[in-house]
Amino acid sequence: MGEKINIEKLVPDTSVIIEGLVSSKIEKKEIKPKSILIHEAVLAELEHQENQNKQTGSLGLDEISRIRKLSKKHDFSLEFSGKRPNASQIKYATLGEIDSLIRDMAYDEGATLMTSDKTQARVAEAKGIDVIFLEIKKLFKKLKLENYFDDTTMSVHLKENCFPYAKKGMPGSWKFVAVKKTKLTRKDVQDISREIIEESKASKQGFIEIERAGSTIIQLGKFRIVITRPPFSDGWEITAVRPVKSLSLEEYQLSEKLNKRISEQAEGILIAGSPGMGKSTFAKALAHFYSEKEKIVKTIEAPRDMILNDNITQYAISHGDAQEIHDILLLSRPDYTIFDEMRNTADFQLFADLRLSGIGLAGVVHATNTIDAIQRFVGRIELGVIPQIIDTVIFIKNGKVDNVLSLKMVVKVPTGMTEADLARPVVTVNDFETGDLRYELYSYGEETVVVPVQGGYSSPAGKLASEKIKDFFKRYSDNVEVDVVSDNKCTVYVSEQAIPEIIGRQGKNIGNIEKQLGMSIDVKEMQEKTKGESISFNTDIKKKNIVFYLDMKYKNKNIDIYVNDDYLLTAKSGKTGIIKIKKNNKIARILSDAINTGEKIKLVL
């Protein structure tokens, strides 16, 4: 702008009106106009935005009110001129229709055009119009919003006529506390909102992700901000969220098996958990892990709220569409892609489409437990395709990996059914670490059902049946154990010597027993049951401890540890399913030697 401050006639366009730059320059005495001409097209565009409940309309009209007040204080005239644009011109304002009307007025009046739009400035200069181009820089040293945050604040919740509240702590361990003792007025919330909008447009680290009639979603640096207003909400409200801690993948202390899975075959991973439990934090750690391995990493987000290294490209699905994302990823060929926050059917279908195209994906999804994350695909995707799309589900709870499931497709008789002709394609969901079957998904009639599979049948009827069957088989063996799997199936464990008598010639005796008891019976050696009690684990020798990592279902349990089938000690697992044995004793040295030499180590519940 140079040293020129005296301006005969000033014509501001919509961009500087919305940003509040005209009143700001006048108050700072950086410009001194004799008259300001505002085109009716500016008013029409702001009115249209206000009627749609867009924040920019409200900001622009407030700025014109400030200019009117300043006109009396600084002795300049304020006039409205030009022809009001028609509906079509307002509709296509983004294509330059309104800008063209404002330029023409500045040209006809011999006035100076003020704009913060580079294209508008270049076109005006090309036509010989005097232009003041104001490049938008950071407007505020510190946002009012930031006053509600401290080092432990996860999110801030501001609503008119309410006290300002904040969540403080860490994922899974936080408190909801009032941060000020005075209630916020509507004007307070509107002022904070206006400042956020202005800063998001000025800052290179800020952008409006989604703007609707009653809501605006903004990413401003590390803050993800949601602003809602009437009539969508019952009052003005601001919710601002930011990450409180960044973790590396190593800090999650993943098992060797899961580490290998993530490192070598990152295809179809789901990261699931309840809101605020740390899903996106884990996804961020995953993205940095791949980036540090010199891999090409991209993300799909809405909004783009993950704070990542510059070499990780972040795509906003809210500024494109599924087809564009699909085309870009296929052409740019990333090694790994993180799909953060899948919410609606279109997101799940895009995830499935990208996976079937051969793109390796890790998706983030809200779920209250691990199986719920899989069920969110049921009905949206064909059942037989689900294992090809997702094969590993990592459930995050309280900022830690709580449990992991894996999926595969098999043809079998579903658990609990006995007839061989009921065999069908079944999606089995197993515990990733132990391989234990947890759930089965299959078609039953026209419905897709998700059935939990448990090792025992614990209903009162099942317990009663177990005792009766046990009493029946004691005529063949003194030592009998019974597992009732379902209402019509059980497994009986007896001594090896008793099995031939129970089965009978060509299976006639067991057939008669099944008819008598009304159940399908599997007869097994007692030794097989005791063998089945061994626990899968991963181990690591640390600086001070030998650590055994078990499944979470074995937390707070007494575990026997054997070396070469010789009993060594009994240890209690912690609340995270981990056993730690200090290295400053003889038992630890025996264990350490056994691990290093590859001897057989067995853990038994």
C-alpha cells in the first residue's frame, strides 16, 4: 500500500468486509478515506449468507455497522450504490460474478478498490483500477479460546448462558470441570466464534472444513473446532478439541506378533474405540512409524485434525468426493494410508473400495467394543467380502491397546449346530494373539448374524446338563470332565482306557448314548483338556525385568510357569495382562537362559 493514506473514494469488496479489515485500517489510521462506496452486491451476498446461517454473513454485516459508526467519528461519507444482483449472480458469486460488479463500480467511479483476494486484485490492476491489496496475515497473537486451555486440557465446551467447561486429563482418565465462575453470554460466544473464523482464514494452518446452515467445522492449528448456532442448536456453542499427548508406536508396548503384523502387512486394519479413548493418537503414531521407515504415507480425514510431519500428505474428504480420493490414491500409489474417523455409509464403502483396489489401509472407527467395529460393516458390505477388507481389529481403551481380533473366511458348520448339511461360509473372528475363536458371522435365513462363541456353556440349564452327563459317564471312568458347548452339543473328557468301551463297535454304543441323552457328544482323552489350558504369550527381556505379555482375559490371574514341562513358579498377571519378573534372582536367571537358548516355556492358568 506504500505511504498513501489519503483516499478520495474507497470501494471495498466482500473479502475485506468479512475479514473486518476496513474498520481495522481506519482505526489504526493507516487509511483516511473521504468516502466509502459499498456495492449493493456486497450487501446482497452477505444477506444471502446470513439467511443460510453462515458465520461469514454475520461477520460482514457487523463490519458494515462498525464502518457506519466510524464514518461519524472520522468524518467520511458511507454510501451504498450499484444495482442489486439477481439470484443467479448471488448463486455463482464464487465464480466471480459479484467481484465483477464491484470492479466495474470502482472503475466507473474512479475509486480505489480494496481487496484481500489475489485474483480480484490482479484482474483490477489489468483493467487499470487503483488497488489496495491486503494480504491476510495472522490477526491475533493469542485467541480468546486459548485462555480456556492449559497443559492438561483435552477439550473445551462453551455455550451461551452456561459456565465454560473443560475435559482435563488423559484419554480414559479425565475430569469435566468448570474453568470460569461466570456464565458466557451469547455475545461472548459470538465474539470467540468470530475471532476463530477470522483467524482460520488468515492463518496458513487454519481452514474451514465444513460450513452448513447451522454449524461450522474448523481446523485451526492443533485445534479441531465445532461451532453450532440456532436454529440447528438451541443456542450458540463452541466445542474445541486438541491432542494432549503424542506417543510413538514403541510406547504402546505391542506384542512381537502384532508389531510384525503392522510392519509387514498393513492391509485392512481397523483401529476402534469409544470417543476420547485415543484412537486418533494411535493412528497418528502409526502414520509416524511408517513415515520414519521412509515409506510414502497419506491420510484421509474429515476434518484434517491430525498433527503430522510435512512429508505426510493429508487429504480432506470434505473438500472432495469419494471418487476423487479413489483416483488420487490409485495414481499416487502410497505405501500406507490412514483413514481417520469413518462415520457414514459412504466412508465405509470408500474404505472397502480402496481395499479391493489393493491399497493398504488402516481405518479409524467409533465402537464400544471390538466386535461392534466389525458389525458396522455388516449390511453395508457383502458378508463374504468383509475378511478381504478387514483382517485385523485393534481396540483402543484408555489410551492403550486393549485387545486385537483377526478375521478369516471358512466353510464349516456354525458352532452350536450339529447337522453336517448346515455347513456354510462363516466369517470367524479370533483372538489375534491366542487364536481362540471369539465370534462367528454367517447368513441365517435372510439375516446376517453375529454369534459369540465361548469355551463353556454357562447358563443354568447348561450347568445342570453338565452334572447329569458327568454322572452318566462315571460308570465308564472315575475321572470325567464335561464342557457343554450348546443346548445340543457337549465334549466329554475321560481316561484313555475308557474310550473304546464308550464308543463301542462301529460307534454303536456312543450312538445309543447320544439318543438317550439327546445331545451330540465328542469323546476325548482327559490329557487333551489339561493340554488345552496352556496360555499363548509373548516375552521380552528388559533391562530390569523379564516380561510376559498375555491376553487381557488373563489379567489379575495366577499363572504357573513351566520350563521343559518342569514347574518353575507361580506369578500373578497385572491389570493389563502383563507378568513382570525381576532379574535379580535365581529363577529369573533360569528363565532368561531358557528364553535365550530356545527351551520350551509353558504358561498354564
